[in-house]
Amino acid sequence: MGYLSFPENIMIIQGLPPTVGAGAAKNSMPISLKNIQKLWAVCSVNTASTSAAIAIVPQTDALVAFGTATIVPATLHNVPRWINLDVAAAATWTHTTDGTNYTTAAVDALAKTVIFEIVPELIRTTTTAESDDDCFRISFTQVDASDLVSVLYVFIPRYANRANNQVSFIAD
């Protein structure tokens, strides 16, 4: 087995630090898929008694450059999703029906995690050169003041990197 260097082969970017809601939507930082081979968006949700809707929101280059969270009118292919509805009880992942969003149940106060697996070439429905929706963010709708949400982007870069010579995955 070959040597695997985590910082050279697998990258992690905090898309949304652990954040308490205030009765409003919370958006993660956008990330560019241009230099990414495969990405897992790890979305953590700790809701007290409300449901949380989590969605992949496509972004154009212009929207990322100017920091807007406006939803781009685009259709995405469904992606594999895994859920753990009680991360404190077990490290068991359940593969659910593929999709681009997930809504947690409002029946308990358990910490939950939803993982979206994104392959850039497979998520977009537009394959022409004019398509510039190669960026996305994760959106949580209506996060209550007692709820905690966060997003980690874990991904494999498209090209090999050295720790001191990495391309930007945030700036497009």
C-alpha cells in the first residue's frame, strides 16, 4: 500500500463554522468545483424541536466573486446522500435516495449529520462550455435560535498538490 499524506491528498475546508441560528437561513461559504475531483459536503445539524431543510445551492462565478447567496436558476442531478440521525449513539451511515436536499424531522433534539457526495462532472445538468455553475454552497433554511448547524467540505483535489503549493478552492 502506498503512502497517503492527508494534507496532500485530502483537503478539508470549513464551509460554515458551528453556528447558532436566529430564525433565519444560514448559508455556507461557496466552494469552486473547478479543481476538485470529488467532494463530500458534511452537514451537521442539532435541532431542538424543529426540522431543518438542507440544500445544495448552485452558484455562478459572478455570484461567488461578489459574495451573494442568491439561488441560481439551475437544475442539478441528484447526488448520493448518507445520513446519521443520531451521531452520539452510533457511527452508522444510511444511504438514502439520491437527491440535492434533505429535511430532518422535528421530533427530537438529536445531533444529525447529512453527507452529500458531489462529483463535479455528474452534478450539473448543463454540459456546455457556457455553463458557469461550477460553484455551490450549502443552505440551511429557517434555522431557529436554539439550533446549531455547520458544514465541512472534505474533498480530493483534481491535481496533486504539495502543502506549500495549493490552488484555491474558495476563490474561483
